[in-house]
Amino acid sequence: MHAAASIAPLDPAPAGPAGTRLHLDERRPAAGLETPVVFDVENAEVSYGSFRAVRGVSMKIHTNQITAFIGPSGCGKTTMLRAFNRMHDVIPGAKVGGKISYHGVDLYGPDVSATEVRRRIGMVFQKPNPFPKSIYDNIAFGPRVNGTTNKADLDMIVERSLRAAALWDEVKDRLRYSALGMSGGQQQRLCIARTIAVEPEVVLMDEPCSALDPIATARIEELMRQLRDRYTIVIVTHNMQQAARVSDRTAFFTADVDASNDQRCGVLVEYDLTAKIFSNPSDERTENYITGRFG
Amino acid sequence: MSAPGPLDLHGLRAQPSWRAAKSHLATAAMILAVVAIAIPLLAVVWSVVTRGIGVVTDAFPEFFTAEIPVVSRRKGPGMGPAILGTLLVTGGATLIAVPLGVLGAIYLHEYGQTSRFARLVRFMTTVMTGVPSIVMGLFVYLTWTLRFGYSAFGGALALACLMLPVVIGSTEQMLRLVPATLREAAYALGTSKSRTILTVVLPAALPGIVSGSLLAIARAAGETAPLLFAIGAATAYNPNLFAEANTALSVQIFGNATSSFVAAQDRAWGAALTLMLLAFVVTFIARKLTARFALER
């Protein structure tokens, strides 16, 4: 956990042997980080019934970048992530307030279809959740739902998606076998392949590596870096090193106690370039968190 | 903190203890329970097989094909019309109750959820499971048979009423067991709710739904009381589902077993064995069919 802790957070000039830091230096130049905005979030909040899980979030998510959400448990990271592709719609009592625009369109506008939103904004979940179907049918599921029935087209999509997820060579001879027979790391890459098979613009990842070993994690991180050129990625992670390793921008969330009703509620503390968050955060709470002093 | 002393390996040895005794007691109680369940079950199978096998093999395969003797004291086969009748009545009931029950359960679990209407339906379903089968027979007699006369279809209606709550209940249980993560995976790919239910939820729940339905079918196939009212009596083949009196194995067992003639009682045992075999074959086929959906790991 504590490569990040070795960074002197108030020192603007990168120095020191931390692996994290070295990686920051390999990053694309800062000028390249000003890509167009995908999501414009204004004062968003999410409640489950009378419980407000996260409030007052305002941020802009940029295309072809990896944005990481970090913060302690129960700070609303995942809740916020699920608001981006309307996954809260299927939870009774869940409500999203404020405004989340996707390319200028209000995601929660009256004539916006949640299924269309989710087709463009895919999601990879914390626990690998392949369908109890064959590897092939898992990948082909999304394209079929979206109207691709031609066998040759499906074959091509399956191969392309599995290649993109660096899984093709491992599974090409057992496409007809159940996806449930794969290892956890393979299953999670299968889920990524399944997500990109429908050619979404954005891929939301909810702690995609928390159930995986370090080798599988490294593979998925490598995959994320490759996918960044074609997709916009938002990732929730508990692993600060992971955020530092893979992301371009980082948002730090924490839980605040609401004085009016004594309930804990997630808030966005700071959102900036990852290099800045991990070297020179503006908020003391961020600094405390990334240096391991709390959370 | 002081350094730990040498490991007390002596303490690793199993000691006679109350905890171990409780474990043995619980194991013994479970074995006893299994035996207590198995004895009556095996006794039933044993008596049906030993008394029925001779009747069936003495006239094989005529016992399964010949018509039922009109004069019941006459010795000899067979049960053909009753086998056909059971297949017609139970098959008809299955065709009515399983689709309705599965659709109803999908509504309750996926759409109605905790709404007032869904809760009312769920409550009525539970009540329906407690209704004696003869009441279902009377119900069908009054609403259907009095108007349209005896037919296998009337029996199918009565059995469907009995099966429906079982199918609804077991299917809803199975739908509840489908992990929410699977639904989320489908939703996250831009799949509509109906499509998610059809292509992800139902296939995942299918083995359980089949098991529940088979149980309901097997139960219904052995029902006698409602059929007495609804299908009347016949000794000849009646392949028409919708007209004329019919018969069924369960009805034949009841009629022949209560007869005072040995020949009829023998036929009752034969019919009982036939019904058991039929249930076995249907279960076997259904299992084979569902197994085809399962994938190799």
C-alpha cells in the first residue's frame, strides 16, 4: 500500500526512488491530457431511500484517459461510478440528483433510454461475473442483443474482443467451453472483453482487480493502458498504487458526517491530475489519505 | 512481551469431550432420520414392485397395451387406456400449469416484487397449495364438467389447478437464486429487462424450474380424487383430449384396489407399478433434456 507514502506530498519536484514516481514520469505529456470532456458532473448526489450516499460531486471526465476514484470504504466511489451508466435505475429506492451530462446530454433526461446509455457506457464489476454460458456466447451476448446475428460477424467480434483483452491465445481452442471453468483473472479479462465487444465509448470499472492476484492485476492494468487509446476509462480502486500506476486523473472521495442528521455521506474532496494528487495535493485530507495517515 | 514457552503438543491429541460427543450424537441423529425416511419409501417401492411385477410380466407387453376388461372380476391385462389417459391428463395439465406458473412467477419476482397486487397473488398461491385436491375436482366439476361433460381435458384443468401454486412457488424461489451480478452484467451491456430475463435469468434458473415442475407433475400424475369428478370412467382407449369419458392409472388403481375381486386387485398393483415406472421415465427424460443445456467446464 505504501509506495505512495514514500512520496513527500508537498514537494512539487518529482524525486526519490518510489516506483510510483517513475511511472508518473513515463506518462504522456501533460498537454495531451486536455482531451474533450465526456462527462460533466454538476453537484450530483445519489440516495438510497432516505439515506444519501454521496453528495455535491462536480467534475469533468475526459475522453481517452483513465480517471481513478480513490478513497476509504463507504465514501461513495462505487455509488458515483454506477450513476454514470444508470445502474442505479434497477435498484428500488435509489435516486440520482444534480446533473450528469454525457457529451452535453443530460443522462437522466426524460427522453434518455437507460439501455442505450449502458450500451455506450459499459461496466466491469468488482467480482468477475461471466454468464453461465460458453466463452464464445459470453462475448457474443452484447452484439447479439444489439442486433448482430451474422455468424461471421460474431466470430470476428469475438476474436477481436478477446485479442483486445489479451485472452485470445489462452482460450481460442476452448471457445465452446463454459466461462465458469476459467481462472478468476481470465474471467475478469473475459468480462472486459465482453464489455468492449459492444464497442462502448466509456468503460467503467468497479475495483476490477480486488479479487485478483498481483500477476492478474498487472495484466489488467496493462490492458487498461492499451484500451485508453480507444476508450475512456473510469476506475474505482482501493489500491492507491494502482491509481498512481494507471490513471491520468484521480478523484479522492471521503465520507463526511452530516451534522444535520448524523449520517455519513460521501463527498468529493479533490480531483486533479494524478501526478498532482500524488505529489502535491491541495487538500490536507487527500494528503493524509495518500500518505497513509488515515483511511 | 515474554518469549512463548515450548509448544504444548500434548494438547493436540484428541480428548474425549462433550463437544466431540455432541458431534457424534448429531451425526447419529441424522443417520437415524435418513433411515426413518428411507424405510417407508423403500417399503412402498418394495411392495409395489413385488406384487406388481408378476402382473405386468405375466402379460408383457399386453399389460401396457390391452384395453381394460369391462368385467373387472375377469383375470388378465391390461392398462393401455389408463396409460394413455394419464399421459393425456397429466400432459394437458403440464401444458396449462407450467407456462402459466413460470410466467406468473416471472411477474411476481421480476415485475410485481413487493407491490400490493404481487403480495396478494403470492398469498393466494400459498392458500391454494392448502386446498384439498378433491375440492379442485369439485370446482372443475361445477365450472366445466357440468357444462361440457366428462373429458380428459377436465381432468387436466383440475390437475393444473393443483400444480399451479407449486410451479409458481418453486419457480419464484429459483429466480430469487439467480445472482444479481448476472442481471447487472446483462444490463451493463445495454440489454433490456425483458431480454435479460429471457436470455440470462431464465436459462440460469432452468434446471431448478424443471426440477420444481417435475415434482409438481409427478404429484399430479398420482392424483385420484379430482379425476373421479372430471374424467368419468372408461375401459377403452379414448385419444380425444376434449370429449368423452376417459380413465387414468390413478383412477384404475383406486377402482381396482377397492374391488373385492382378486383379479382386479392384481391389476391395481400392476397399474401402481406402471405409474411408478412412468414417473421414473418422465423424470429421466426431463433430466436428460436439461443436461443438454449444461456446458462442459
